[in-house]
Amino acid sequence: MPSPLIWRAIWAVSIAVIVAVLAFVAVPYFASNRIVRDRIAWEMSAWSGFRVTIEGTPEISIWPQFRATLSGVTLSKWSDDKAPPVMQAERIDIDLSAMAALRGDVVFSGVQLIKPIFRIEPAEHGMLLPSVPSGGRVARAIDAARETVKANPGKPDVVKLPKEGFGSIEFRDGRVVASVDGSEEDVVTGLSGMVDWEALNASGSLTANGTWRGESVSVEANSPQPMLLLAGGAAPFTVSLKAPPANLSFEGNGNFSAKSFFDGQAKFSAPSLRRALYWLRAGIAPGATTGPVSVSSKVSGNSDRIKFDNAEMTVDKNPGTGALDLSFNDALPVISGTMAFDTVNLAAFLAAFTTTAAAPGDLDAIDTSFADRFNLDLRLSAAHATAGPIQLADMAGTAQVKNGLAVFDISDAGAFGGNIQASLRFDLRPEGTQVEMKLLASDINGAEFTSAAGMTRLMPTGTGTVSLILKGPGKSWNSILQNADGSVSATFGPGNLTSLNLPSFLKHAEDGGFFALDEVADGTLAIDGAELKASIAKGVARIDRAEAKSGQTKIWLSGIVPYAGRGLALSGGVIQKPAAQPAPPAPQAQPAPAQPGTVPDGQAPANQTTSTTPPPATTPAPTTPGNGGNEATFFVGGTWTTPFVSPITRRKTDE
């Protein structure tokens, strides 16, 4: 027979089992009767500071987790009954403490929001932010933390921060909508993630992913003291954003008060700068993608100004260094600074401000909306630069945008064996955009210059100077060139004239009948120099003077060359002067015949002096009639790519 001690042990275990069973049975009873809908709603409201309503009766489950499932939950402002909810969820699952439930308390250890909708609205500074609660435990904790920060802003006493437990909040398949003037639109869709914050005085983290502006975006943020950040104090934090158009990260210190600041290391990368700017809505129109860009820099500043020091930038695989300054004090943000590259692609830089061609063969349209988004004052330098086929060395330039005026200048650069200066100016007027282009190329190699410009016919190859000025209205490069006014001039020294077999040209001209210029392009002509002067009006170039001289030969052209249609309407001539005739040799002087009474050679007669008669002066051969030069005149028509020549006459000239 068991001893009394054993019986007491058996009874103790039995009672414990009975109590456990009763507790297991009692929990749903208490939960369904004491943790009723209003009690849960009150606890949620006490934490959030918003009015909480729940449509249905909570469903309580015991295993494997003590959990309450709520449906049709909304959080609204206490001060505005007619305003749309700040947050609403199709369902909320709340992990509860079973022991607290037996005591009649509600203690949340975790919350899952299923298909929530978060509403944001314009704040005083214009940004879209969620509504701020008028009370609640979190708001009171932040107020208490503010007092701690105010007592010692430089080094707040973290021991005095609120210590309430918080837990985790998970959200799945949610949306963020913007509510502006009574209308709503989706900002983020497919939102899922978690806020993990064990206690208000502990570290916290946020992870989230969703679709923003048509791209999948993931965000991560964490801080060892998030409560200090929320209270306006300084604390370390990291944040990163990853998306196909761009990646951004920051690691450092900062605060989120009215006098916010941050100081740390930032990184930015994008496979295409143009795509990233368009996605970020920086006022850049969509178009052909440009190369990748990445920036790593020390960043410091506040909501008024951001400074990038010791910035290391790579644009289209070309590294550079410099410093940038972003200011937000004016009506438009101001970007200023200096950047130095070893190599830079200027065409890719300008491509960020153009749109896709309207039709094949057309030049790109000009997008000037960027001038309405920001002001720019940027100094650029590069040991090597490219602008399409043009290679530049030791380039110094500027890019400036201000008050509707955008100017891109190359103040100095080595190119084609000489130096060039160039300017591109956009004047944004109410009546339309005016564009002005200038180019001055000095002491350049004509062969290199004309090859880069794509001009291979009848081009001089000597050293020369070229000046070009064009100005006109238009929304595309094509329309500007079709309506431009300006001038072009060029002078070249000794060299060659390309793609011209002059003897063959003259033979074709003498035979009569028109012929293609390609038929006489199998040679070059050595020249002493060439000169061009032309005026441009409404996209039509009128050649005032175009001459090339080769010894006793002169080739000239005049006429018009319209940009529209790429046609030619030129007249010209080839003048050949006769070669200079050498002077005839001087006649030999003959001795005078001996006279009576003369003395032998070398002896003078008495009482006589020696007399020498000079030889007659030589004279050039007389010019016979018709000894002038020859001139062959002709007409040039067709197009830029297929010109043809029609002989007019071949005659003598008196020169």
C-alpha cells in the first residue's frame, strides 16, 4: 500500500493536470467573454492614438499560438469623423499572452496586418506623410523621449527612455494610397514587410518590399536607438533602397527633428542615369538609355542643404572625382560643384536632356522641362573627352541652368591638332525655345576635322580655322537647323582638296553632258589654300565666297545649300591661268670692225679715249592676243550625298 507521501504526490500531480486542463478550457471562455471586441479595440487605440473599430467578433484560437483574428479593422482620426481611415485592414491577426488573458488583460506580442491600406496626405512642407496621432502610448513615449533629448541634446541619457515593450508588426499584400483633395491614387502596391522593435528603448529595424512607380522596390532600415530619432535626437542609422532603376544606401548619424541633419557615407548606383532620373521624376523625359552611373561620397547636410565631399563618381564606366552642393533654399533646387574625369562622354551627358527621335533618320527632340525642375552650376574637366566621333583633350567646360536659360560651354579643349571652343545655349521663352550653337576651331587639321564632321567631298586637308554660329527656334534639332540663322567661315592653308581628279573633271566638262561627282572623285588636288564664307537664313546657306587655289588654277563655287531636303543649287568654275613665260636670253655683244688708222688691240691711239657702247636692254616677249587663261563653268545640283555636275561653258579669259 502506498505511503501517505506517495499519495500526496499523486494528488498534487492530479490537481496540476486538472488546473492545466481547466486553464486550457477557460482561456477561450475568458477570451470570448472578457477579451471581447471592445477590449481589443481599446488596447489597439491606446497604443496607436487613433480610434479603432472592428466589424466582426474576434475569433480566438489556442493552438499552436494563442491568437485573436479580427476582420474589418479601421484606424481613424479622433478629430475628424468624416475623414477616410488612416489605416484599414481586411484582417488582423494578434498574438496574445495566454496568462494575461486569464487575468483579463490584453498583451500583444505580435501583429499581422493582412491586406492593409495605409493613407498618406500632404504635410505642411508638401511631402506626403501619414497622419500623426493626437495621443497614444507611442506618442506619449516620443514626447517623453523629447524631454530627455532636450535636457542634453549632445548626449541624451538613454537610460531615461521609455521601456515599454512593443513587439513586431508584420504586413502582407498591402497598399499605400495618397489622399489629395478628395481623390486617391495608389503610391505603393504589393506591400509586404515587418517592423521588429522589441522595446521602445531597444534597437529596431524595418524591412519592406513592394511596387513603386512600376518598379519592384525593397527597403531596409535599422538603428540602435530609433526612439531617439523619432524624438528629434541624434543617433546612428542605416537605410538602403534597392530597385532595378537605382540603388541607394546611407550609413551614418542624423536626426529627424525640425533642424534635421545627417552625416555619413552614401552610395548611389544606376544602370542608366536617364532611366533613374525619369523614375525619380526629376523632370527628365523618357528616351534612349545612357550608360551606368555610380557615386560614393561623404554626405552631410540637412533639409536645406546637402554637401557631397570627396565624391567618387563613375559615369558610363569613366571614373571621376569632385564635390557637389545641393541647396533647397530657392524656388528651385540648386546643384553646383566641380567634377574632374579622366575620360567623359559628352554626348551621353547631353542625351539625358533629349528624347527619342520622332522618326528614323530624324535628330532627337529637345526636352527642356529640366529647366523647370532645378538650377545647375557645374564645372567639368577631363583629360580626355568624346563627343560622338570627336576626341577632345584637356577639356574644361561648364553646365549652367538658371531662370529659363541653359548653357553648356566648352571653354577650351584640344582637338584635331588645334583648339576648339563650343557653346550650346537654350533660351526658354514663352513664345518658344531659342537655341544658339557656336563653334570656333583654331589651327586645326582639316583632314581630321572634316572626317569627324562626316564631310569627305571637296574638303581641304591643310591647317585652318573654322567658325560657326547658328541660332533658331524649335523643339528638335531638325527644326532648329531648318529654321536657323547664322554664318559659317573657314580658311585653310596649303594641303590637298579631297575626292577631286581635276584633269578628269575638266575632260568631262569639255565633253559636255552632266555627270556624277563620284565619277571624278578618284584623286586629290594639291592646293595653296582655301576659303569659305557663307550666311545662313531660315536654314538655307548662301555661299558668298568659296575658293581654292592650286598654282595657276582657281576653283570657285557660289549658290545656296538648304538644310531641308539636303539639296544643292550651286554654280562654279575652274580658272586656269597660263604659265609665266621665261624672259629671252640677252644677245651677245659683237666687237666693232677695225677702222683705218687703228692700233692693235689693247692700245689706244694717240689723243683718243676708249669708248664702250653698252649692249641693248632685253625686253620680255610680247603677249599675243588670246594668250589669257581658260575657265570652265558648271552647275552643281542633286543632293548632299549624290551631287551631279552639268557643264555650262568653257572659254578663254583675259588675265
